[in-house]
Amino acid sequence: MQRIWNLSTLFFVLRFLLAAIFIYASIDKILHPADFAAIVKDYKVLPDSLINLTAIILPWLELVLGVLLVLGRWQEGTLLLVNLLLVVFWATLVFNYFRGVDVGCGCFSTQTTESSNMVWYMVRDGFFVLVGGTTAILYLRTPNRVV
């Protein structure tokens, strides 16, 4: 019996999962930069002078990284940046949770609610960190990879 799931197949599936996450996460933020800027400000981790710049650049970076994952281009650098962003996003949620700051995640939508479920966001984004890390490890272990 032939193995259907090998490391290359798993890497391919996880790469496309990450791509979907990043592309989907970028869309609403690109369409509503002012709303996203308000969410970035609510996190209270950036100086006011960097909030608008972050709200404009970050969604486009997410989109570009997602597209690069789909295309399989510059995988080493793309996976490095994706994992760096995932860890920063997750750490920022954890940091605010322990500070007692309830933020509307803004991960996939710029629509905020009065109260958010920070524990759910931390668990979900922690899962994304695991997917990203696993994808990077599989990339390094996949033979005949294209850099």
C-alpha cells in the first residue's frame, strides 16, 4: 500500500493552509484601513506615530506573504517572515491578556465587539504558530526543495 501522506504532501497542505490564513486575514484590513488602525491602537504596544503606518503596511504584507506561499516562491524567507508575524501576533495577544487589556483581535475582521474572547484568540493563534513552525520544519526536511 502506497503512503498518501508523506512529508512533501503534508508540507504542501500546510503551506496552503497558511496562505489561506494570511490572504483571508488581509482582505478586510486592506478594505478598511482606518478601522484596522483603531484596532492596532487598542493593542497599546506601538507609539501613535507608527499606528497608521502599521495599519497600512501590515495587511499588504500579509497578502504578499500569502500569495508567495501559494506560488511557492522564496519559501525560506517567506516562511521566516510568516512565522515571525505569527509569533508576534500571538505574543501580543498573550501580553495584552495578562495586562488585562481586552482587545478585539482584528485578525480577520475590522468589526469589533464590546467584549472579545481573548482566550479563544490565544488558543487559535497558538495553533497558527504550531502550523507555521511545523511548515517551516517540514520545509527544511523536504528533499529537493526549491529555495
